[in-house]
Amino acid sequence: MSVWFITGASRGFGAQVAKLALAKGDAVVATARDPKSAIASLGEHPNLLAVALDVTDEAQAHAAVKEAIHRFGRIDILLNNAGFGLLGAVEEATATEVEALYRTNVFGVLNICRAVLPHMRRARSGHILNISSIGGYRSAAGFGVYCSTKFAVEGLTEALADELAPLGIKATVIEPGYFRTDFLDARSLSTSGARIDDYAETAGAVREHAAKLSHRQPGDPAKLAAAIVALGGNPDAPLRMPFGSDTVAAIEAKNAFVAKELAAWREVSVSTDFTDSSAAV
């Protein structure tokens, strides 16, 4: 039996993963701002512990982890799932909107990792799964600020993977594409109040497209949840795990773009090195 600690477990991917983990006999610490909402979503279960957690509150993060350890004795798999989006051009986003997004999507992940890792280090085992997005690998008009938070999650996870590997702990960043959840609804996606006409053809067009795409996304969330449950604790899990054909296509397109651009500017790129042989290698 594995013990999962899942943030944002009352709905969306978090709730679906929690349900499947419980169904396979695992234990789940389901966290949400209101733990009653997690119980309402998941039902009563002997292996379920619903805990109040606002991921932006570091003290509450440590309290939630302490409660989990008291109940189950360990945490095997951490799923950092809590987060939300922001739609709008970079210039349209206010400082308040940007700060709120970073508090949850980045500092929230850091808060939970710092609270859980001492217990994983003592056990010399564990698996951290950080939910990113295709937007953590490739940014785009209309989602610039949101994507920047996911770029941060990707960078943190890469470093964690290096730091934790000698301790027997794995770290994986999960990159879903568009899945048919409520992510594009108002509960999960904020929209910048400001609208600048000069961005009508870029970020403005993305706003319109997002409204039409909501609940028509190509990805099946049930299949994604099953894949995440299978991934959790897998000793062969990769550093990056993209999900969705749209994500795979976007990654391939960006890799090709970067390779082409690097080749075109390679001579300039390497021209800034010292020409003598004293430079450190």
C-alpha cells in the first residue's frame, strides 16, 4: 500500500487520482481548503484522510503533513496538483493577479515540498509528482504569466530530481495538454480584467478560443488520472511525463524550432568564449 498526499484533491485531476488510488488499495491524504469538500467528492473511506490545506500557508502545510504522518506513518507519493490559470496578455496582468498566481502555483509547490521532504529523506524513498502543463515547456500568447509559473515548476523539479536521486527519492514533472476538465472555467481560470486593443489578434484571440474550447478539449481526464496512478512510485518514472497528443505535438514543434534557431545562430553563440586555453572546462 502506498500513501499519497494530494493537494487540490476535492475536484479535477486531484479528485480523480484520489479515487483511483483508494480503489487500488492505497491510502490518500486528500487536502483542500475545505476538507468537507474532499469528503463530499471522494466519499467516506477507511484509507482516506481529508485535511484542511491552503498551499500558500506554509505553517498549514507543515501541520497537514504532520497529521498525515501521525495517521499513516509515512508519505510515499506527493502529488502537487493545486493550482489555477490566468488568461490575458502579459501587459494586461496586474501585479495583484501575478502575485496571487505565483503564491499558489510556485510558492505553494515549494511549501508542500519543504514540508514533505524531511519525511521522505528519513525514509530514503518517495516520489514527487509536480503537475505542470504543456505551458511549462512551451509558452504562448494569452497564457504568458501562467506559463511562467509552470516554467518555474519545471526548473524546480529538474533540480529536485538531481538533488534527491542519491537519497532514493524521485521527482517527475507532469505536462498535460488540454484535458476535458473545468480548467477553462471561471473556478480554475482567472481572466485579466484589463483588455488592450493592440493584443486583440494575439492574447485576445486566445481568450475567444479558450471560451469555445472549454469542455471540448481532446484529452480524457479519466485516462490521465489512471496514468498518473500507474506512474506514482514507478522506479522507472521519467523526469518529464507529457500527456496528450497535443502536448507531444507541441513539444516536437518547439524542439524543432529551438534546434533550427540554435543552428542558425550557433557561430554567434559560441563566439563569446575566451580564445585562450585557460578557461575552465
